[in-house]
Amino acid sequence: MLHIALINHKSVYEEKDKRDGRWVLVERLWPRGIKKEKIDIWMKEIAPSNELRKWYSHDVEKWEEFRLKYREELKGNKKVKDLLEIVKKEKITIVYATKDYEHSGARVLIEYLESLIL
């Protein structure tokens, strides 16, 4: 299945580019060494809950269960609607602090948002 990304993503440690649109940080904790000016919107409330984040602890063995649990959290999260409204109006880039995007909350969030858009 061909997947076409509707929402861009980048590590918060990458360089910001004017083509990125607004940077939306989706981490519960502020990333080390990042100045506030670099981020346009911080949506910490949309990130995995502290309990889920601590349980997962980036353990790839827990990846599938983490994805399911985080998607359940997103279903009841009012910030999802707020983020969808922004996505409809302007270009954004979801930014994250983890080194492993493929097993990150940011990836789950983007997949979830795109499922709502399509």
C-alpha cells in the first residue's frame, strides 16, 4: 500500500525550513537544548500520557501495544480536534525529540490524524 504523507514531520534537533510551515511540538516534556523561539506551538497535552510514556520507555518490544494504547488515548483527547483545525488551515510540521521516529508517539499521532482526514 502506497502511503502519501499529508503531515510533515521532523526531529526538533533538525534545522527549521520556511517550507515546513508552523512547527508543532508533540512531546510531553520540553526537549533539552531547544530554545522556545524555535517552536511555534507546543501541544504537550496531545502527547502520550505520562503513565503510557513511562510504561513504553521506547521499548520496541512494546511497540504494537503502545500504538494501540496511544490511539485509545487520542480518541478521547480534545486537542486532536484543535490540531485538525490547524492542519486544515495551514501547513505544519510535527516535531518530536525521540531518535527513533518509526517507534514514536509522533508517528502514531500522524497516522491517527491522517486516518481522520482521509
